[in-house]
Amino acid sequence: MNKYIIEKIVFWVFRLMTLLVVGILVWILGFIAYHGIQVLSWDFLTKMPEEGMTKGGIFPAIVGTVCLMVGSMIFAFPIGVMSAIYLNEFLGEGKIKSLINLMTDNLAGIPSIVFGLFGMALFVNKLHFGDSIVAGSLTLGLLVLPIIIRTTETALKSIDDTYRHASYALGASKLYTIKNVVLPMAMPNVITGLILGMGRVSGETAPILFTAAAYFLPQLPDSIYDQVMALPYHLYVLATSGTDIETARPMAYGTALVLILFVLFCNLAANFIRSIKN
Amino acid sequence: MIKKYFEKLQIALLAISSMITTVTIFLIVIFLFSYGIKFFTNSSIEKGYDIVVHESNPIQKLSPVILQQIFDQEYTFWHEVGGNQDSLEILHFEDLPNYYTEEQMGAEFELVGACITDYLSKHPNAITIIPSININSSFKGKIVEVASIKFADVFTTQKWFPTSKPIALFGILPMIIGTLLVSFGAIVLALPFGIACAIYMAEIMKSKWRKYLKPTIELLAGIPSVVYGFFGLVVIVPIIKNVFQLEVGETALAGSIILAIMALPTIITITEDAIQNVPNSVREASLSLGASKWQTILYVVLPFAKNGIITATVLGIGRAIGETMAVLMVTGNSAIIPNSFLQPVRTIPATIAAELGEAPFGGTHFQALFTLGCILFLFSMGINLYVNYTSRSKN
């Protein structure tokens, strides 16, 4: 057979396989959207769950997830950015830098359930935070720390050295240069990291199972030492262990859709910020 | 002067921040392993219970596995477990009222020890588990020592009954096999699609379209695992149930399919990067020799990108092994060793997620789950170190 005919066949097979991969994504999103949109309403977003979580809304879960997103970022964002600044601007190539890089990569690769175990042992029990927003936020913060560090590092690396040198030539100190020249320029990409981190946090279930998430709470949390409901855990509960799984199914579709919208929004926002910068 | 110290302080603060990831890894190691190793100092017999036999019985020590088998009536003679030639009898403590009246046992059950002594003297070949509180002055018999949980036992025992009383069994072999099976299935499903998609994106597709496909693949990576699990539960599981005519659709296959979808973005992104990194001069050399584009890809580009593809595979496996929620929701979670993809399985992360909430803090079961966590941790470290090593040796 002619090699160009083989090529045509192979390329078509590849094209179909790629289409299938995209098709799976469209299928998942379409499926959730189609079923979820039927329960999505203002009431669904702003009401408490009712009748054993088969009716009503998911307001406390949304509030809980937002709490965890904000809480983890309060912790992870400053530390991640500072860490990246030190790694990129102060630390020269060497053993220490490669050790820190290795450890950051390792942290990124640890399964999320292990973070859950660790958070439970350290924050919940050793530090006596109990199942709470603080414990969950700290656990999730450690989980997204590598993402923040890596995106910030990339952002700092993309700033040309001429800007730094120009600032030094004007007599500015290194710290002053970083604060007033390098960081402002890198900011859009640093913010991208923040948003991607928030997207990741909003969808994580395993780390909050034993550190923050509650099965059901009749009221909103009123301190950072309270347990919270969270969207991903709420979806898990509705899908597998609710009082009446079949009647709760529409609620589960709605929750899944809201959760996907959270993640989608974060991804789109990150892409948008990246695109206006370029 | 003060300004200078202030600057120094700020730099010190930055330096401390950069240490956080390293410190976290060390803390994770300390906490996971302190609980995980303590597990091996436990006995698997419930606290407050003792195994007793007649004084004349030569048995001194029994392992948890053998004890469980004894009470499962898998042995009929003492010599099978290292004792004498006599036949083995079991007294279940809850059957005691069948042999003795309430009066004989005492109003406060203070005479139970005497009853057991009496029973053992009549049945010298009997073995029983009794609450330690009954071992008082009226009791005469021998307490059998229960060997603590052994490293080798844990990895070879096929039974996981962490809450069974009075003897719990902690065999993690079913979970290890389950995890490997599901991940293996996932990677076998994902690799052809991942590589095909990466080749198509990097070599064949017009760059105009690639611009759209890349964020799409990233989006696939962004979908939370619990959503994948939910999708698997309401879509994939019923399909598997109908296609294979099964009673339950929650199987290893369902887990593999969902994990394959989840591993795709990792495989595609890294493979595509590897293919993009192949220098154009190599492609041009091949094309100028008259090779077709496909021949160039197959014989020149792919071998060149081999290391990257291996890295992609390893990271994909890593992602699959550590995945918790999706697998927990679709694989059925029964802790038996599966012999096909159409059986329910239970993975290590799913076990931790499902059981930690119910395990009493600091108990043997709790520690056993931390041991599972240690295994996962070591595995992910191994994968990261391997990837790090290969990528460094390439540079």
C-alpha cells in the first residue's frame, strides 16, 4: 500500500480519537449542564437544604466553599508569592535551590487524600482546631502552594532583566526594585496563579473530608472554628449517602453544575487575564 | 541603619516562606509515619479482651491471622497451629449462658471467671476470648499471648476486617491489588488516546485549531474529581451494568474508565510538550529523505520524544493511583481480591476516605489507615523522584 494512503488512514484515526477526547468533555459538561439547569434557580442558590436535602437550595455549601477558597488563599497566596520571589530573585543555582524545587514538586504530586490525613493529624488534632474552616483552609492552602509558587516563578522569570538593571542604575535597592518594578509587572500572571489555585481549591473533596466538611448544618458558620458544608462534599453526599438518593438526584445535578461553573469561571478568568496581558 | 535591618528582616521572611514546602514535606513524613508505624506495635485483639486456654495447653503465642482462622473454624486440631495432637474446640463467650445459670455466673457476673475455669477443666482443648475483667482470683487458666501485627502479615493477608470484634484483620493485599488493577486498566485505556491526541495536536493539526484545543484539554484537567465520580455513577456505571448484564455496575472497569478520562490531560499535555521539543531539523532531515509525514512521526519524532512519553505515562499512573473521590464513588468498594475487571474493587485512597471518619482516633484501625497513607505517600514520592531524575539526566 502506498505510504501516503497509510498516512491518510492513520491521520484520520488520530483525528477521530482526538474528537472522541473532546467529545467526552462535551458529553460530561453537556450532561451535567442539561440536567443541572433544570433545578438551577435563584432559590436553589440562596436557600437552605430542606427535607433531608432533597428539596431547597445549596446556599450553605456555596458559602462554605467560598470560605475555604478565601481562607486557603489568605494563607497560601502571600507565602507562595514570597517563596517564589526568594527562589527566583535571591537564591542562586545550587543545592539549596534544587532541594526546594524538588520538595515543591513532591508536594504537588502528593495525593489529596494524604493531605487530608496530614491535616487531620496536625491541624485538627495536634493544634486543636477541630473540624473547622481554619483546619480545612490550611490543609487546602498547603495543597495549592506549589501551584502558586510555580505560576509566580514563571511570571517573575518572564520579566526581562533590563528592567531590574535600569532600576538598580537609578540607585534602587534590590527589595525596592522587586516591590516597585518586578512585582507590578508580573502581577497579572501572579493573579492568574491565584485564580487557578482558587479553582483547584473549590473542587477538592478528599482534603476537607476530615478537616472541615460537614454532612449537613442547619445554619451558616459564624466563626472560623466552625465546620462548614462545601460544594464538592455536598455533591458526594447527595450522590452516595443521602437519605433518599433517587429524590435527591436533581439536587445533585444542580450542585454539580454550580461546582463546574465555579471551576469554569476561575479557568476563564485566568485565561482572560493572561490574554489582556499579552 | 534601621532601614537596613528592616530590609534584612524582609529578606529573612522571604527565605522562611521558601522553606515552607520543604518543612511541609517533613511534617507530613513525621505525622504520617508516627501513626503509621505505631500500627505495627498493636495487637489485633480488641483492647480489654484476652485469649485463654486450659493450663495444660502448650500453646504460648498465636498470630492474629491464625487466631482469626481458628475462630472461623478453619482448623480442627491443635497441632495445625503448633500445639499438641488434640482436637480444637471453640467456646464463644456469648454462649456461656447456655452452660451456666445466672446464679452460677453471679449477680454482677463476678463469677464468670470461675465458670470459664470450670468449662476449661471439662474441655481442656477449648479456646475462648473473654473480657479481661473476668480474669480475677476465681479464674485459673492460661492467657495466650497474641503476637503484634507483623509487617509481612499486613502485606500478605487477604482479609481486611478492621472493625471485626474481637479480632480485627488488617490485610491490605486486596487494596494494593485493587489500586494497581484499576490504575493499570486506566493507563491502558488512556495511553492510546492520549498519545494519538498529542501527536494530532503537535504534528498534524493547524495551529489555528490548536489554540482552542489546548484550553479545552486544560478544562478537562480542571473538572473536580467528585464531578467525574458523579458522572461515572449516573452514566458509566449503568452502561457497564447493562452491557455486561451484571447485578451491579460498580466495578473495576468503571473506575478504570473514569480514571482514564482523568489521566488524559496529564498524558496529552506532557506528551505534546515532548513532541514540540523535538527539533525541526530532525523532521526536515527525515522528510527530505522522502519519508512521509507519518513515517517521520513514527520513526523519528516518537523515538526522539520517548522519554517524555514515559514521563507522561508514569505521571498518569501516579495521578490514577492517588485519585480518591471518583474511584470511591464508582468501584463498589469491596475489599476482596478481584479476578476480573467486572468485579467491585477497593483502592487504597478510597479505603482511607471511606473509613477514617468512623475509626476512633488513635485506635488500631485509625493507625492502619495512616499506614495506607504512608504507602500512598511513598508511592507518590517514588514517582516524583523518578520523573525528577529522568528530566534532570535529560538536561
